[in-house]
Amino acid sequence: MRWLLLLGLLTISTLFIISHANATTQNLTEHSWIYNQGYMDDMRIYQTDYGFKGQKLVTGTRGSGTVSRTIDARVYGGFEAGYDQLSVREWGVFQYKPYSPSLTQSDLKNALCAKNYEVGSVMSESYSEIRDLVKDTTTIQDDSVSVYEIHSEITGTAKIGSRVQRKSTSVPAYVMGGTYMGYTNMYIDLETGDASILTLTCP
């Protein structure tokens, strides 16, 4: 499955399991929930190997309206024993509603970028045109694991991005980017490393 686009009211549950040899171990666990009233444009790419090898899944949402969505994903790739697995469950409620930005803009901004070169991960968040922002971000990093926890509630514009790539010669196991305008309440828990098993749940 190469592309998965979401429209209307849907519940999606997918599970892909395959055996395949790869050179670099990459593990990723994501639990995320978002509620957006306004406009959003985001996409996630999960994969375990290059080209036509391994497992791949792309999911995205774009447009104006009200969206409530939960994603639970696990990527295990590159084991020398030849065991690659991609497991993604996405649940969402989508309702169209026109969105018009407010006429007066705010110059208040906030940003954070965390990188872990040993694990091969980066997470960035930025907020602009802030009217109201409640932010709770936690990062835990060492030479074998990265944990990013983003809990934000904003009226304004939020941009979130992340990439997980164990080595320059390995395939990115996870690429994510999103822009959210209007009112947004989000929870993102992302863990990657040599043995990434994240058990935190989303509301």
C-alpha cells in the first residue's frame, strides 16, 4: 500500500508483517492524537526498506474543518535475522467546515528543535501568530534512544516535523510534517532507538 488518503468519517486498521533482510536496525513507536478546528495539512511516511523492498505506508490529511484523529504506529526494520514489521492503526472523525484566518495577526512566536545524531532522530515544533499557547514538551535522549513528548494547545499556527533515519545509508523509517491553523490540541509521543517500545497511551 503506497498511499492512504483520508476523507469523511473513517476507521482504519492496518497491519503489515514480512520477513526481509536489511543492514541497519531501526525501531520506532508513535502514539499521537490531534484535535484541529481550522485548517490542517500533514503527512506521515513509514517504511522499513528502500525502493520496492520492505513495507511502506503513507497517510495524510489536508483541508479545512474539524478533525479528531488518533495514530498508533510501530516500525521494526533492518534486523539481520530478516524480520521487518510495520503496524499502523489510524482512527479519525473528519467534518468539513470553511476556515478563514483572523484579520489581526500576532507577532508572538515559539520554537524548539531537538536532534540526536547517535540514534538518528530529529523533532521540531514551532508556533506563530499565537493568540493562546499552552505547551508541555519533554525530550529524553542518550546514545541509544530518543523520546519526544509534545503536548500543545494553541490558537494560532503550529508546525510539527520529525525524521528518523538511523544512518545516512539507511532508509528514513519515519518522516512527518504538519501545519495546523486555528485551534489545535495535540499529543505526540515518539520513541526511537535500538529497542524502541513505547507503551504510553493517547486520550
